[in-house]
Amino acid sequence: MIGRYAVRFAALGYLTALLALPVGYVFWRTFRHGFWPAWHAVTTPEALHALKVTLILAGIAVPANTIFGVLAGLAIVRYRFPGAGVFNAVVDLPLALSPVVVGLALLLLYGRGGWLGGHHVVFALPGMVLATMFVSLPFVVREVVPVLREVGTEQEQAAATLGANAWQTFRRVTWPAIRWAIAYGVVLTTARALGEFGAVSVVSGRLEGQTESLTLYVQDRYQAFDDVGAYAAAVVLALIAVTTLILMTALKPKEETR
Amino acid sequence: MIEAGKIVKRFGDFTALDDVTVEVEAGSLTALLGPSGSGKSTLLRVIAGLERPDAGVVRLDGVDVTSVPPQQRGVGFVFQHYAAFKHMTVWDNVAFGLRIRRRPRAEIKARVAELLDLVQLARLAKRYPAQLSGGQRQRMGLARALAVDPKVLLLDEPFGALDARVRKELRVWLRRLHDETHTTTVIVTHDQEEAMDVADQVVVMNGGRIEQTAPPRELYDHPANEFVMSFVGPVNQLGDAFIRPHDVELLLEPNGSTQEAMVQRLVHLGFEVRVELVRDDGEVLSAQLTREQVEALELQPGQIVYVRPTRQTVFT
């Protein structure tokens, strides 16, 4: 019994020290002078624009990487094609690569003098979208692949013998089996897309009111000694992420019957 | 009627089916019997269209379906591990094929109800597969396959994952079902007793080839070769001769054509007793006797008896 409590205490203590304390502190600092100063800080034109940029980035990267993730997962698990192993490994590259490297790579490729330079990619929204897509790419794939492996192919074969074509089989058999893995992947992708700093920072050029996402705005405010502005924007980021998590948990039935 | 002609199927270097030809009569129940790796499941999957043969032709009711996808073959397939749609209720599982075919709602309702009655799952219609026993899941699998009125019903080791008692129940039940519906049926099994019990015709496979095709009785009485003889029932080998345990007679006195052996062990299997014997040259054999015979001979372990085959088979 003592052992069990010790484990719980250790786990909770670890979480408190590493997660709850810093996040809680940010919340506390934000609302130290009440709600309205924080509200005014996040409703300045610059803050709203940064929020809009962040939502655009996530709004493009998340659906794109979700569709790619499902297709890539199906390709990796269901079909044997030459280079499948390499493909599977390359999908993980964004996890291993430092975001700064990603940013620099995009800068070199699309920047002035780069192979694909001169198309208003770098120091503009398209470059930031590319950077966000790059860093948030693996999450849906990584959630979907193990579930697809576990489900196996027999249910799909059964559907085929019962007359279902490829699309009907996907919609009625494969999709219900992987949808929660996709949902979880989407949450992770969203969190990563919202929170990305390094890669976006390098390619954005950080033009205030133009190519500043919310994370960049936080740093900008912080360096300008506008503590409330920085903390309030950070809280907005945290709230969006938490809302995504809560939405998924609420949508998911209490007990999946499997 | 199913015809599979000169089927070849390779997986890399492994030849799963090596020039296999089978004919299954319309309305019959045929068993594909063989050890694991003999190609029996692969042959079934080729008939269903789930595997594409490297060579050969598959015909259903005289129509060449070799390049027709499984969706359009009109076969019902039952999987060893059920392949139940886990997120659907029993009712939805059985209705799946009918919904795909966009049948009218009333027709689906009636047909599913009828099938659930047939497989005795009407009470469990709203359950999910995870809430069913193995036997119930497989009955659901069968109902699901039958829902679309398949031309042929293919069962891949359908009772392989079930315990012995349920296996036997379902086997009897499958035979009865077949006698009512007369759907052309092929069942894959590695259990010779199951094959002999349920099928009109048994196809014995080994190493990607067919060893013999015959009705159960003929298979047992006139096996084509050593493999079939030893696969379809227990067998003793004495020199070149093969003898079934029930064709071994035990005598208390030698009579010229007998051989001496010592009783090692008596195994009581209800009405029958298996007598395990060892000859003085070290060869082991077993005899199958009734309880009365054993009692009349007053057999005891360690006792010396005289063995005489009443019937033996020699393959040349």
C-alpha cells in the first residue's frame, strides 16, 4: 500500500513541478491585476493579428497533415512498395530535426538565390505555413500506424467478400477503427502547430503585424518588457490547446465498445 | 459448382499451391484437409478472390472469375478469427452486406431477423462482438456471410479457435444448416475428424499438392498413399505394412502368424481402450479394443500378448 502511494506521490510531484507550477504561474501573472488588463493586452490590433496568423497556420497545417497522415499510414501498413522502410523513417525526421534547422533549410531553398527562390515564400505567410506543416507532420501518421497494424486486414477482407468497394470498406470498417487515433493525432498536430516557434521564427522575418504568429508575439512582448502582454498571449495559446483537448475528450464516447 | 484448374500460387520462394486442380459439386459440402502449410487456406482464398493465383483458372458455376475481384464473386467467407466488425452490433454485422447492396430497409430487417433466428443470436442482436463468446461470434460470422445469399460458402478453419465441445456442436449444426440450405460449401480444416464428420467429399492436401480426393469412407478404407493413410487416422507401421489400431487383434497364445509383444499401457477412452504395445525388437504399436475385449483378455501392463493384424495396407 505504501508503495502504491509513494508511486502516486512521485508522479504527481513530478507533474506539479514540471507542468502545473509553471503554467499556473503564467496564469497567475496574467490575471494579477485583474481580468481587464489582460483582456486589453490580447485585443490590441497586433495581438489579434498574431492570433489570426497562428490560426491560419494551424488551419492549413492540421487538415493537410491529417489527410497526409491517414494516407501515409495506410500506405505504410497496407501496401508493400519499394522504399517503404525509408519512407517510414523519413516521416519521423521532423521529430528528430531541430526546428531551427528546418527554418534554415526553408530559407536556403526558397530564399533569395535558393533553388526555388523569389516566390514570396520566405518572410511571408507561405513560408510560415510550410515550416508549420513540416514540424507537425509526423503526429497523425505515428498515431494511425500502430492502430492499423493492430486492427489487421481481416475485417477489410470480410467487407470485400460482402461486396464493399474500397471506399465503402474505408468508410464503414477502417475509419471507425482508426478515428480515435486520428483524433489524438489531430490534437497533437494542433498543439505542435500552435506552439511552433523556432522554424517559424527563422522563415517569418518577424514583421510585426504581418508575419508574427502568436508565439513570436509572446517573445516580442516579453522583450519589450510588456509582461502582461506576453503572459496574456501565452494564456491564449494555452487555452486554444486545452480547448482542443477538451473537445476531443467530450466527443469521444465514455466507453468505446471494442 | 466450383472449379479450380491448375492453380499455382507462390509467396516469394515458397510455393503454396503447386498445380492444384479441384472440383466441388454444386450443393455439396467439401473439406480441404491438410497440415499447416499444405496450401488449403491459400486455395480457399484463391477461390474467394482474396489471393490472386500466379497461374490457373477459377470458375464459379461455369463462369471464369479468375480476374474478378472478391466483391463481385458472390462468395460468403467465414474467417478463423471471426473478422467481426468490432464497432458494429451483431445486427449491423449481419446487415452489412445487404446495406452495401442498398436493399430496401424492410427487406434488410426481415432477412437479418431470419438469419439471427437461424444462428440463435436473436436475443443478442444489440450486443457488440466483444460481448460474445467465440462460438457466438462465429455463428454471427456465418450469418453475416449467408446474408447476401452467396453462390458458395467458404469457411477457413471456422472452428479452429474454439474449444473442443463448442467445435463439435457447431460442426453438427453446420452440417444440419447445409442440409437445409444446400449452399455449395468448402470448409478448410486440419482436423481429420472434423473433415470426416461434416463433409461429403474430402480433399487431402500436403505441400501445396492434392494427395487424394474422395468421400470420407473411401478415404479411410482406400487411402491413396502413406500420407493420406496416416493423416486421416491413427496408424501402426510394421515393416512395409500399415495397420489401423482397430485392425490389430490380440491373442493370449501364439498361432504361427502372430508376433510377440508386451502391454505397456492401457488408455481408457470411455467405451474404447487403447492398448500400447512394444515388440521385443523395440517397435511400438497400438491396438484399439472394446472394454469387453480387454476385460475378457484380462490385460495388464507388463503382460505378454500375441499380435495379429486382421487387415493391413501395403503401398507399392
